[in-house]
Amino acid sequence: MAKIKILQYPDSRLHKKAIPVKDVSAPEIQQLIDDIMETVKSCESCAALAASQMDILNPPSLTVINNTEENGELFCLINPEILDMRDFVDMEEGCMSVFPDAIKAAVKRAKHIKVKAQDRTGKILEFEAEGYLAHVIQHEVDHLNGILYIDKLSPLKRERLEKKMAKLLKK
Ligand code: ZN
């Protein structure tokens, strides 16, 4: 297993859509899952990483998630889709690709979601998630669609954040 470099904002690759996985059992997919798991474990307080945040060619649609707020067990969702969302609230979040130590902002997220995905054996999963897990999965599915949480902010909040990030980039 090997760690992979995490792309950092404003890398334009963060806004590219991931490619659907056709063959979950392909060795390069299995290897990538192991490598992303290794990368999640190596980062402090990393809730999850999506393949589209990694410095790799043609990232496939998959994400590795820490299933608890503490460092819990890791699991992989392949081709994840959110089928249903309800009870929206403002949730504070940050991102390993957007100045993880310096930038946080609140965005609207559903408290309850219904998810369809495959696990790393190719099994189709359909489940409901709430709270922390629902929050993380929404952030990850956005990544796979080329969307960052800061893209969801109001123009005014985004502008304020852009100024802060421009200063951080100069450092
Ligand atoms: Zn992120």
C-alpha cells in the first residue's frame, strides 16, 4: 500500500467528475482502494477521501469513509448515489483539499439520506444514513461530481472565503 498525494485547492482537477467504475474487481481499483485507505489513516482527523481528490489520472467514482467521528473502521463506497435527502440543516465542514487547517464553513446538508452504492466486492448496497455519516457521504458524493463544499456557499460568503484563501496562498 502507498499513500497518495491529496490535490489542493485551487487545482482545477478538483472540479472534474469521477468516472463510473465498471469492474469493481479490477486490480487497479482494488489497489486504489487500499492506497486511499492508507492515505485516510495517515491524515489527522480525516473523515473521508474521494478518488477525485487524489493525484491520479482519471479518478474512478469511489470514496473511502471513516465510519465514526473517532478513527473507526474504514469502508469504501463505489459509484455512490444519493437517492433521497430530508431534514436540511446548516452543518460546519472542512475539506482535506481546501486548506484543512484554516478554512471551515457551514453549508446546508440533509440530516437523513438514502444511499445506493457498491462495496469493494461489487455487492449492491442500499441503506439509510443519518447525522455524521450522512454529512460525510454528501460531501464525498459532491467530490465525485466535481463539487467542493465551498461551491455551495452564497456569493457573499464565498467572496469572503476567497479573500481569506488568497491570503493563505500567498504565505
Ligand atoms: Zn473534501
